[in-house]
Amino acid sequence: MLTRLLLMTILLPTFVCAQSLSQSISRYSDLLMLCFQNDSAILLTFPTNKSEIDSFLSNRKPEIAEFFYSENLIKWSHDGFRTGAKVLHRKCGEVSILISSGFPNANPQGAEGVYEFPTVVASYRNRTLIPFTTITKTCVPDTPRWGDCATEYAAAVSVHRSASGDFDVDFQRSDYEN
């Protein structure tokens, strides 16, 4: 509870700024992006991932804190099926980030149709730092529609510059749901 209060206090000015963006803050947000512009440090995670958020912030205040709700990015057909998703472009320092939404079934009434989740890709110049990754707490293994839990899913992804000036990418992998 204290962490949420601290996070809200630290990020309140940024939240006000983010509200003016096309993507409004919602209690249903399923992706949080934190960014330190000067060193291109990024955290992409679900908003309740307290341990990763605390570790990333380390008592610092990011220049960008933005919430996303993947359902708002879904494109729908006239007959109520998902047809794809919008892609949002963001920058954090020198890193480009693409944020979108994924779903295992175009029919929301079909098998696993209820699921929608945020997806991210990040690059520096022409080099991929974060390949296509779904940000979620859990993944259902051995389900073809869901993809590979071990490589395509993460509870959090962070990017930061190493001492050598290159980028280090850390994946906190999603839990497996049985």
C-alpha cells in the first residue's frame, strides 16, 4: 500500500500530463511504461508489479509515466470481431517503443476470446532490443493460440545502459498457469 501511495505521489505531475494524451488513465490499465529520458532507461510492466516498479525507480522520479489499457487499442469489425490493433509509438531517450494489443481469438465469445493483453517491441536505431513480447502476469503453456510462454511473455521488461554504453535488457518472465 505504501508503495502505491509513494508511486502516486512521485508520479502525480506526470499522470496529469499523461491524462492529456489520447490514452486516458484508467483503473483497468494493464501496462505501465516508466522512462528516464537521459539514459533511455525503460520499464514496461503491469501496473501492480510492485517489486519491479520499486526496484526500477530506486527513489528517482521518471520523466515519463504512462498507463495503457490494451482493450482501447483493439480494432473491431462491424459484426463484433477483433480485426487487429492500433500501434502506439513512444520514445524514451534514444529508444523507440511500439505498444499494441494482442488477443488469442478474434471472436470475443469464442474459446479464450475474453483475453486481451498489451504487447511491446523496442529498438535502438535499427537494432531490436525487445522483440515482440506480451506483458502479462501469467501465461497458459501448451496452448497454440498463446504462443511460447518461455520466450514471448514477460511480467516486466527493463532496458538500461550498461557501463560500456550498450543496452542491457532484462526480462522478468510471466508465471505459468496450469
